[in-house]
Amino acid sequence: MNSGIPPGPPADRTPTWQGRAVLVTGGLGFIGSNLARRLCDLGAEVTVLDSLMPQYGGLRFNLEGYTDRLRINLSDLRDCSSLEVLLEGKEVIFNLAGQTSHLDSMHDPETDLAINVTAQLRLLETCRRAAPQARLIYASTRQLYGRPLQLPVDESHPIDPVDVNGINKLSAEMYHFLYAKVYDLSACVLRLTNTIGPRMRIRDARQTFVGIWVRQLLEGRPIEVWGGEQLRDFNDVEDVVDAMLLAAEQSDLPLVPYNLGSSEVISLADLARLMIALHGSGDLVITPYPEERKKIDIGDYYSCFDRFHAASGWQPQRSLAASLQRTLAYYGEHIAHYL
């Protein structure tokens, strides 16, 4: 939450992206595809790397209308034989590829380790050899803080992950910092809060519970809310894209992690009610938290983003209601592609 810290460079400054060689890992996924589309619109030469494994959210339709404006490499970051070639000459690498499901990380911890740690280390090691001049932006998660001891959560909060995913994302962060310090790579770590918007996964809750709520609402089913009292903050995906572009443009940012977040805080039950109101119809069912999920739930969480605001000038521009309205409208038109 912004508490009046003077801003850094204005968020609307726009260094040119025209002709800049950029790689987006996980670029057919939710955030990656929105980022790739924006980069194309800014004139960048974009390469997208994605495994298109069905459980991880990548979808060709996410780049509908843009496939002739960028290069798509379908390969897994864990065993991409062409990774060195893909990295050569890249000026910016947006490192978004990862396994995001917290529950999946508990059911299959070795796969989470392979994707969120081993593959990240391989990318950094290859970057050190093939693209030492590149600026790296790593998408981390608020999950590594665990259950908040105070709110809002800033970067000084103790690190105490409640699941395998949080531990592995923390390890990847530390590798990015280590390679920046030891090998002079240019890196920035952004810790994302709940991100919502068009092109997020809605077929299940692997990426975000809001996605499955969107599906339930549009299919005429009740929104099922577990608990309902938990407080959360949300960022529109376009605000997250803004943050990533700023982090890439400002290579002199201090080498520390940065939270994203929002000044709007809402309970899950009230969020569901807002979605129903925006949609114009729907029902809400509140149920007890499933025991399996409860063990790794972090309770109330919302972020303090003062550090990144002060360093870069970033702050969210889209309201929660506007973001939800835009999201519902998008899936009202395109839902068939996401089921």
C-alpha cells in the first residue's frame, strides 16, 4: 500500500522498445502472453518460449492476432536444447515460466523443483554464457512470505513458505541475486500478488481461484467460496505488465526484491459478491475450507508496494471493479477457448 513515499522516476516515461530483442519465457501463459502482446505493440522483436504443457496454462489462443508478429519456440525450459541460441543477442529476458499451483507442488514436489529451481538455474547459467548483457526480470510470488505476521506485508517481513512452491520460488530468487552479484548479470525480482485479467486460466484453480469463479459465474453455477473472510489484494495483469516494463527499463534499480500489490483490499466473500453484481446475476455459496487446502492457506494477505513505487514510480492504475468487468467481458466472448 502506498503510504506517501515520494515517487521515483515517473511511471509514464516510455523508453523506446522499438527493435529491442526480447525473450519471454512462459509467453503463451496468462501474464506472459499479455506482456508479449504489449511488447509487440511497442515495436520489440519478441521471442516466446513455452512448453504448452496443458496443466501449466499456456494456450496458443492467448497470442491470437500476434503470431505473425513474434517468434514462438515450443520447448520446455527444463530440457530446451536450443536455449543458448534463443538467448544470444537478447537485450531483455522476462522470466515467467514456472509451475504456479501450490497444491500441485505438494502432490509432486520433484516436478516443482525441476521447473521452479533446476530450470531457473539452467537459464541463468546459459544466460551467463550466451547473453551476459541481458536484463533479467524474474516473476516471483508473495507466497514465500507464508502466513503474515503483520499487514500490509513489506519486503522486511520474515520469509516462511507454507508449501513447496514457495520454497522453490525463493530458491530461484536467490539464484538470480547470486548470479547478479557474482557474474554481474542485471536482474530484478518482482514478488507478485494475486494477478487477474484476460487470458488467465479458468478451467480450474491451478493458477488463481478467481479464474474458476469466472467460469462458475459464466456457466450459471454458484461461486463457491472457501471460508470467505480472508482478505486479499489484486493486480490487473496490465498493471503487472507495466511493472515488468519499468523494471526492465530501469537497470539501475537496487538489487533487492520488490513487492507488487494494491491499495484496494477486499474479503473473498465480498469479491464474489462484486463479481456477481458486475455480471448482473449469480449465486454465492460459502463452504468450510477443505482440510488439504487449509494446511497451505496463508490467511489474510495484502502487500505493501512502497519500495517499488519509490524506486520506479509504479503504482496500480486499474481499479479492481474495472479489472473484473474487463475480465468478465473477455471470457463472455472467448470462454470456449479456455475450457
